[in-house]
Amino acid sequence: MNFLRGVMGGQSAGPQHTEAETIQKLCDRVASSTLLDDRRNAVRALKSLSKKYRLEVGIQAMEHLIHVLQTDRSDSEIIGYALDTLFNIISNDEEDEVDDLEEENSTRQSEDLGSQFTEIFIKQQENVTLLLSLLEDFDFHVRWPGVKLLTSLLKHLGPQVQQIILVSPMGVSRLMDLLADSREVIRNDGVLLLQALTRSNGAIQKIVAFENAFERLLDIITEEGNSDGGIVVEDCLILLQNLLKNNNSNQNFFKEGSYIQRMKPWFEVGDENSGWSAQKVTNLHLMLQLIRVLVSPTNPPGATSSCQKAMFQCGLLQQLCTILMATGIPADILTETINTVSEVIRGCQVNQDYFASVNAPSNPPRPAIVVLLMSMVNERQPFVLRCAVLYCFQCFLYKNQKGQGEIVSTLLPSTIDATGNSVSAGQLLCGGLFSTDSLSNWCAAVALAHALQENATQKEQLLRVQLATSIGNPPVSLLQQCTNILSQGDKIDRRGSKIQTRVGLLMLLCTWLSNCPIAVTHFLHNSANVPFLTGQIAENLGEEEQLVQGLCALLLGISIYFNDNSLENYMKEKLKQLIEKRIGKENFIEKLGFISKHELYSRASQKPQPNFPSPEYMIFDHEFTKLVKELEGVITKAIYKSSEEDKKEEEEKKTLEQHDSIVGHYKNMIREQDLQLEELKQQISTLKCQNEQLQTAVTQQVSQIQQHKDQYNLLKVQLGKDNQHQGSHSDGAQMNGIQPEEIGRLREEIEELKSNQELLRSQLAEKDSLIEKLKSSQTSPDTNEATASARDSEKIAELKQELATLKSQLNSQSVEITKLQTEKQELLHKTEAFAQSVPVSGESEAAIAAKTTDVEGRLSALLQETKELKNEIKALSEERASIKEQLDSSNSTIVILQNEKNQLEVNIKDSKKEQDDLLVLLADQDQKILSLKDKLKGLGHPEEEEDELESIDQDDEDDEDEDDDKSQGDN
């Protein structure tokens, strides 16, 4: 406040003096007037003066305005005026146009004033809480100025206001209600308020997200027309970025809430690309940035991977690739789309495979990777676009050995298109590597290095690549050509940076030779390479060349560290001696340190994306900085190591390699077994399907056969009724031809039941004898054994009872079997009587008809009886199964009883043994007591002491007897 008074005092007097008096009078009216209309008019007058005389109104009226907010809440009009006045005091919005110098001074002064007034307002935290409570009022003249005032407070002193709102009860929830307001002005300003509220505050971001902010914001974006919407869409996207950026919890919530799927319609730009307004470009740019927030390489790998998979599954990646290959897209949108696709596919095998299959809409169709590489090596393309393509290629190859193999294979002689109709990725990279544009050289070298990253197989394959340099000369290997260009240095006239080409080639060679002894051998096989490297390192060159010297030292160090000593002239020890003689170990290590000390090294090591302001800054690759960190220390140790230490290290390496080969062998076996298991599972599933189909076919055929049988029997019956007497007799014989077969089957079943009955009786006799044996063996003098035998006798009685019931069931079964046999005999007699009852041909036709009906009736009765016999046999078989189960249960109980008896016998033996031991101990103790008494008498002790000793001994004996009783009771 003193500061403000000083500023006010420093201003010129004059007309402002009268205005200050007016403001003072108005403040007095606000403070002292009892009529609400007078106070309202006074606050309205202060509002009209607050923009022009901001300082005076702020100093004199702020306290009174806050009091109005506290006391006059029932009148929305005066509250609205008070909020507008406070907003004019705190806000920095200037309406008057002034000169540039005056504008700068006024802006700085207004910012200071706004910050000072904000500090005064929030000094009492109740003021912010009061403002939050006023936002609950639905009246437009209260809510809108309240939103603007709170937004202005957050702009000036964001962290302090955020903290007050955070601790205020339901503070954030009240602000979230603004997004649901039907009045667009309040809703849109509410979005701006939440932007300022969520900036750099993770706790508030989480609360806002869990208050359903994602759903509401996406609804607003859809209502406004997605990318074709206005400034409101832009504000919503900025708020979404605030909520998601560097907030893993909100990112996970966004993914699990299936909000990624709702982003796909944003990128349906259509074929008509004429309507690219500036707002649409801005919106689409922010939408692409929002996707990149979700799949940023700085996020946790698990969260990034899940978002990448969700984007592929919902078709978002496919939509982005459509924009990538479309025509008429603005350059900045195309660049950002390439960067977005890069991070969506980075490290995700499924997305990388899909991207490899994308073709550009050309004739003939070309892979998208080839089209992008054509832009990268074309020096006419914008620099930022070339950087984006390089980043896309790097992300495509990141942890993608399959993609690396496909790129390297396009360079091998067997896969190169002899007709020359199509250009491959490998040919484009070689063309860029050996062009006269230094930026193309660098980009192609880095791209080729990424095709070799952590892939020893492709490093060895790349050694096979041969290049035709000129007509008539023999082909040269790619490795040799790289070293040739490197040794020429600045002799070739190139466009761009002087050292960019050499740095790119050295990075490629370092990546190629690291962890690949075969490549090191090929490199050292050229006798000119080592002298060139030592000569470069030993020279004293300028600052620009120091980086090249450091990279040469790194390449020579890699040639030593990964040397397998297969070349006699370039063994590890000889190369170390060469460094010591021509360069010096300390000088070599110093030159090696130039790489990590370079100013652009730390910048490249921060993020994977090659983001440079101009081509001159394009020196280091992110993955190469990781390689330098990994190798710098080990190369330093290798230079100072002795030959003995090298030998030990080689032996350790060999053992490790052997171990790794064994592990790799087992891993391959496991993979093969997994594949075999998968194939067998698939075969099983197919066989199951076939089995089910066959079963259904069999059931259908069985049902059809049964239908045909029924129809056949029905036809036979109908034919028997229509034919003459002989026909009916023959048909009856055919119908009854089934009966002998059924009777034979019934006989077999009866015989089987008899044999089963005999078997059951023998088993019962065995069980009876076993129970008798158990009974005879159940005698023991010990009390514990007596109780056990009593329990056994009870169980045996139960078993006897069960056996008696089983025997009664068997007897009843035997009765039923005899009954069945008699019924069978009756059935045979009936069939014979039926055969005899067939009439002779001389009888009258009426008698024949009567007898035929009688025969038919008897046949139906016989059929019914056979059905009943079948049912009875089925019931008997079920009873037999139940008797078997009961016998099994009785067997198990007998076994349990036998085990318990054995256990009791063991316990009795143990207790007897313990009693014998105790008796021996007691006898020994009595002997000792008698000897002690004799000694006491010999020493002349009186009788009283002797009696006392006897009483003590007696007590000890009593205690020992009690202990013995306890131990026996426990046993």
C-alpha cells in the first residue's frame, strides 16, 4: 500500500486532484450510505472511473468494494458493479493506443500495479473464498465478472491463488460447474479460467480431471465442429494439454476412459483441402500436439505403449497416415503430422509393422518410408520437414530388428531391383550419403546408423554391400567408401557446414564398429585407416576440428576395445603402443573428452527428436550420445590396461560368450517348443471342431435311421393287415422273428447277474472272516486299548448291520431273478402256443379273422411284457452298482479300523517302554538315597536331621510319583 501511495504521489497534480476528491466522496457514500440505491449508484460511478483512474480507485475503493461483496450479496446488481470495478483495477487490459515507448512503460507499470493490487486482494484468503462462493450465483451479472476477476488474479499471482483455491472446500468443483453453463460467454471464459488454474499444478490437474473435465471438454470440441471450430476449440485443446502434460495419472485416466477413441474424428479432414483457415491450422496443430503428449518418449514406457496400442486399435494411426500421404496439406501441419506419427510408432512393433505397409497414392504405389526418405535427401525441402522425416525414420527403426533387416536388405546385391524401375530405401540412403549436400550426408549417415543400432546381424550384413564408384573400376565396399570420403576431408566442394559430413560419417562408423569385432577387422584390414586416424588425432587444429579429432579418437578406441586380435599387425597391444608413441595416452584421452564437452552434445542428449534451429546446429544424434556415454569410460580403461589384464578380460569374454551362446541355444529351443505348442494347440482346436461336426452328423444320421426303422415297422404292420391269411402269418412270423434274439439277450443278462451275485457273496464271506479275525484280535489289558476296542466293536457292529442289509438286498435280487426266469419260461411257452395256434387252411374266413385279431392282441401283450422285463433288468443293474459302492465303502472303513488298531498297539508299546525306564530311574534313586544315609550315619549326624532328610526324600518321591502319573495319563 505504501508503494502505491508513493506511485500516486509521484504523479502530476492538476485535473487528477479533483478526480481523487470525487473518488473519495464516492467511497464515503459506499461506506456510510444506508440506502442501497445510493451505494449502488456510487459503485457504478467508481466502475466508470476505474479504467481511467485505476490507481486512485484501487487505493481508495478496494477495501470498500470487498465490504460490499460481503454485505450486499442479496443485490446482484451492486455485486456485479463491484466485481467489474475490481477487475478493472487488477486487470492489465489497456484500451488507449499510445506510442511504442510509452506503451512499454505503461505496460510495465500496469503489470506492477496489477500484481500489487492482486497481492493486497489475496492477503486475506477469505476474499478468494468469497469470490468462489459468488460464482455459485447463476445471475449473469455476477458470475461473468467473477470469472474474469478470478482469471486475472491467477494470471498475476498464479501459484498463490492456486494454493488458496486448493485448500478451499469444494473450490475446484465450483469452478468445474462453469463448463456446464448454457451461456457460451461464461462457458468460454470458464475454460480460460481453468487454463490459468491448472497451469503447472499437478494436484489441481488431477482434481479437475476427476471432475469429468475430459468428457465436458471433448463434448464442447465436438459441438464447436472439431478442427473446423473457432477459438473455443483452441482454448479447450490448450486446457487438455495442461491436464495431460507430464501427468501420468491423468494420462492413464484419459486412456482408460476411452477418450483416445473420441480423437479420431478430429483428423477427418476430407479431400477438399481448400478451406485451410488460420484457425483450423492452429486447432489441428494443437490436436497433433495433444496426441504427442500421450505418447511422448519422456512418459513411462508402459503408459506410452498402452496409448500407442489404443491409437492403432481405434484407427487413429491409420487416420494420421492418411493425412501424411494426402495432397494439399499445409507444410507446418504435414511436419507436425510426421512428428506425431513418429512418436505413435516409436518402439511399438504392431504400429511399426503397419507403418511399413502404408503406401503413397502414386502410380505405381510406393512405400511411405521411401517417399519420406526422398524428401529427407532433397535439399530443396524445408529444413524442419527434413528433420521430421529423419525423426520418423529413427522412430520406425527404434527397437525394430525386423524393420532394420528390411532396410539393410535393400542394399544387398540379391535384393536390388535390376531393372531400376523402383527406388529402394537403401539406394536413397546411399545417394544421400555420397551427395554434395552436407546436410543430406549427415541425415543419411544418421539414418543408416539407426538401421544398425543394437543389431550385430545387420552390422555384419552391411559389410557385404558393394558400390560401383565409376565405370571400369572394381566395386568398393560401403565401409571402404565411407573411409575414403572421410580421408578426403574438405577436398570435395560441399554445400553447408564444413565438418557436418565428416561428423556424420564418423558417427556411422562408430555405431557400425561398436560391439562387432568382424566389422573392426574389416576396418583395420585397410592399412590406410589407422595412420589417418592417428594423424588426425595428433594434429593441433582449430576449435571446429577438435570435435572431428574427438570422434577419430573414439573410432580408434572402438577399434582397440572390440578388437579380436585376428590381424597380427593391428592387435590390441600394438595399437596401444602406437597411440603411446605418436599421440600419448593423456593427449588421446583429452581428445576423446572433446565430444562430451561440446556445447551441442548436451542439447542432443536431452530428447530423441532432432530439433535444431538451423542446419549448422545439426551435429549430434541422440542415440549416438548414449553410445559415447557407454564407451568413453571403457575405452579409457582399455587404453591404460596392461597385456595381462587384456588376456584375463579376453578369457572372461570368451566364457561369457560361451554362456551367452548356451543361453541363446536354450532360448531358441524354448521358442521352437513354444511354436510347436502353438501348432499343436491349433491342431487340437481344429480336431475338436471336426469331432463336434462329426458327432452332430452322427446324431442326425442316428435319428434318421430311427425314423426309417419306425416307418419300416409301420409299413410292415399295414401290409400285414391288407394281405391274405398266409401273408399275415408270414408277417407275424417276421415281426416275432425279433423275439428269439431278445430272449437270448435276456438269458445272457440273467447269467451275468447270477455270476455277479456269486461274486458278491464270495466277497461278503471274505469280509465276514476278516471281521471275525479283527474281533478275536481286539483284546488288551491296557485301559486306552480297551476304549479303542470298544470303538472298534461299535464300528464292527455297524458294519455287520450294513452287511445284513446288503444280504437282504441280495436275497431280494435273487428272488427277482428267479421271478424273471419264470417269466422267461412263460414267454417261451406263449411263443410256442402262438406257433401252434395258427389255423389251418380249411377253416372259415370269419374264424380266421377272429384268430388273427387274437394273435395281434397277444403279440402286443408280449411286446409290452418284454419292455417291462427290460426296465426291471435296468433297475437290477442300478441296484447292483449301488451294492458295489456300499461294499467299497465298507472296505475303506475296515482298512481305517486296521490302521487305528496298529497305531494303538504302537502307543501301548511306547507307554510300556517309558514305564520300564521310570522304574529303573526310581531304583537308582533309592540306591543313591541309601548310600547317602549310610554316609551321614558314619559322619555322626543326629537322628532328627536324618528324619528331616527322610521326609525331604519322601516328598521328592511323592513329587516323582505325581510326575509319573501325569506322564502315563498323557500317554
